[in-house]
Amino acid sequence: MAGDNHFFDDMARMASNATGSLFDMKREIEAMVASQMERVMAKMNMVTREEFDAARDIARKAREENEALKERLDALEASLSDMIPANKATAAKAKASKKAKD
């Protein structure tokens, strides 16, 4: 009976050591896979998430500025069209006098 207890104790110890070894192997494999993936991604010239987010924010800001400038340009064009003479003859005279000055 005492021999059986040693046998089971030894088996439990072996199983415990095997489990620890398997977890260590798992960590090593995960580290190797992560390292390989980083190398592959570096060769593919992929950007990091932080770089992508920064570029997206810059693009969003540029789009907003572009829309604001378009609205401003439309307002300036509208006010300019109010200043342009409605009579073509007056416009032609203004154009002719400008050519004469040059």
C-alpha cells in the first residue's frame, strides 16, 4: 500500500512538471509566432494602429477645413456676383478700360 502512495505521488509530480513544461512551451511558441508576425508585417510595410489613427485624424481635419473653405468661397462668390454689373455693356466698358490701363 505504501508503494502505491509513492507511485501516485510520483505520477502527480510528473503531471505537475509536465503541465508546467507545456505552459512554458506555449509561451515560447507564442513569442516566436509574434516575432515572426512582426517581421512579416515589417516586410509588408504595414503601419501601426497608432500611425493609422493619426493619419485618419489628419485626413478628417483636412476634410473639415476644406468644407469650411468651400463655404467661405461660396459666400465670397455670392457677394462678388452682387457687385458685378448686371448690364453687359457696363461690364464690357470696365473690361476695355482695364485693358487700356495695362
